[in-house]
Amino acid sequence: MQSISREWVAFAAVAAASLATAAVAPAQPVARAARSCALAGEWASLGPTYVEQLSVSGTSCATGARVIKAYNHCRLNAGGVKGHCHSRVLGYRCSETRSSSPVQFVASASCTARRSVVKFSYSENV
């Protein structure tokens, strides 16, 4: 009977030490992998002529789609089809790179808010 109580005391001491260490240890950052979002049926209804790709990290695909729509609205208000959005949209700060031809341009945009990232590429007929 004594060996059981000694084992119990040893277990309780280890458990208490583990809990104390866990309470003092700093929180570790959580890695969030980017995931691609399916655009079936939505690729032509998000604002630009075509949205080819959407990936998100730390947020949902539905939020990613809302960011695309808000970004496109901002872009159109800032100069029409060829406009650039320079303000935050839905709390996200966005940057964009473009390559163009006389009839269209292809762009890649990255929008970040805290630990959330929305990346998308689109083409726009001009």
C-alpha cells in the first residue's frame, strides 16, 4: 500500500511542476499554412473581369472573397478600371503588382491584416 501512495505523490509532484511550467512559459506562435480556395462559379462575379487564384492564411475563403470585392470596389473608385486602391479594405492593407498589354492587365495582390493574409491574382480587360 505504501508503494502506491509514493507513486501517487511522485505523480502529483510531476503534474504540479508541469502545470507551473506551462503557466509561466510564453505562448508559441501558431503556424498557419496558406490554403487555396475553390473559385468555382465565383471567378467572374468577384469584381474584376476574372479572378484566377485565391489563397488565404489565418482567415476563411469567404472572407478572402469579400476582400477581393472590397478591393475591386476601392480600385474602381480610385480611377476606374485602371485605378489603384491605396486605402485599407475591411481592415486589410493591400499591395499589387501588374503586367499589362493594350487590351488587359494581369495583377497579383496581397492583403494583410494582423496575422491574416489574402492573396489573389486577377485579370482585367481595359
